[in-house]
Amino acid sequence: MKKLWTAFGTLAIAAGVALGSAIDQINYSTGNLDGQTGGGSSGFAGAWDDTAGTPEITVDAGSLVPSATMRTGYATAGNSVKSPVGAGANDDFFASRQLTTAIDMNSGNTYYFSFLVSGSWTDQSTKRGWNVGFSTVGNGLTGGITIKNAYNTSNLSYASAGTETGFTAVTDFSSGNAYFIVGKMATSNGGNDLLSFKVYGPSETVAATEEWDVANNTIVSSSSLGYLVIQGRVNNTGSFYKFDEIRVGDTWDSVTIPEPGSASLILGAGLIALARRLRRR
Ligand SMILES: [Ca+2]
Ligand SMILES: [Ca+2]
Ligand SMILES: [Ca+2]
């Protein structure tokens, strides 16, 4: 049996199974996001937690459909997350989900992630903003590293604890389109942590190999990012944001050709072959 588990470890590495990978396609029934779990999601230690502030983020019917041309094999599933709808006053929203394996910003590992975002607003001056990324805590952005769309701008930034730094101006960042965002964090113990991201909108095609709008932006962090977070604010009547298809992995492929279960299928087939071989000995 020991031999089997040693072989299992070797096989897992060979099959490219990312330790610390996570996927959430928001494949839940409609209603409150708080408490949602299962639905084919993996890599999380528990359910969605929307109790920080008011639990008012919902699972909305239908998956977001990317505005960009996606790589072959990319498929969406289930539904999507919807912020509260603005009713005229500032309305802050926040929800988190704990990862099974925290993103260690001192590990020397490289992490990739992707997600979809869309929204509805009248013009830039009527929308507020959002953060999607990772935090040290499940009730705020403490020590967090996120992708941020700030108030009154079409710029998308990297943010450290909610404060934006490097950014790209997304000229077509407009109401109604679902943007596909890919990020990368190359972590270092003692040196600079390097953050890159790419935004794909209408008439763009997702590349087969990694490319970035903002490359190797420096944010020095020693944080252990144990939580996926969605945060933001709406304040104009009728405005809202939607988020979907969140993935964490260790390669560009793992977050741009999301084929849920393909890695485990390869692993499963390999294990069956291995067990047969061991039985024959
Ligand atoms: Ca909340
Ligand atoms: Ca979905
Ligand atoms: Ca670091």
C-alpha cells in the first residue's frame, strides 16, 4: 500500500494536478449565496460566507457568457453571483469562501486565477466598484490582493488591501459585457512578489500562451491568503455587478481551459492501470 501511495504522489505530479487549485462555477440553486457549497466546486474548506455586513449577495439564474472568444474546451456551468442592486444610497457587499490550501505569498510558487465579471450601470459616474481576489481574512480585505475596478473609472487595477496600484485602462469596459480576467502571482520569500493580469473583452481572443496587460507589477507581501473574496459597492438605482467561473491553478492552461474533472479523470485512469500492475506482481 505504501508503494501505491508513493506512486500516487508521482502520478499526481505527472498528471499536473495543482495542489491548491480551486474551481467554483456557481453551480448552485438561485437564492442567497450565503451557505452555498457543492455544485461541483472544489478546493474550498467550507461554504460561501456572506455574513460580513448584510448577507445580500445572491445566486442569479444563468451563467455569465464571456464576451471574448474563449479557448477550445472552455465551458461555463450553473449560475452566477449577483451583487445587491443599487437603490440610491451606498450599499457595500462582501462575501468570502475559505480555500483548502491558502495562497502563500512567501512560498516561491506561482499561482494563476481567472474569473468573469459583468455589470449594469448607466455611465462611469453612476457605478461604484468591486474587488475580486484573495484575503487573509474572511470578513475584509486585510492583507488581501485583488483585481479592482475603482469608482468612476474604467481602469482595472491590482490592489493591495483594497488600495489600487498598477492598472490597465480598459477602454471597452462597458455595461453588459462579461469580461474574462486572468491573473498571475509569482511569489517570493524576501524578494518582490510579481503580479500580472490580463482582461479580455468583446472582439478579443484568449491566447494559447500567457500574455498580460499589466506584467510583473510589484507588491511585496508575506501574507497567507486563505480566502477567496468578492467585495464592492453599488449606489445608483438599478446598478449591479455579477461574478462567475472562478478558478485558481498553477498554469495559464489550468485557468483558461477549464475542463472540470479532466485532471482527475487522467489521474483515475492512471491509478487503475497502476493498481493492475501492482496486482500482477
Ligand atoms: Ca455580506
Ligand atoms: Ca457559472
Ligand atoms: Ca512574498
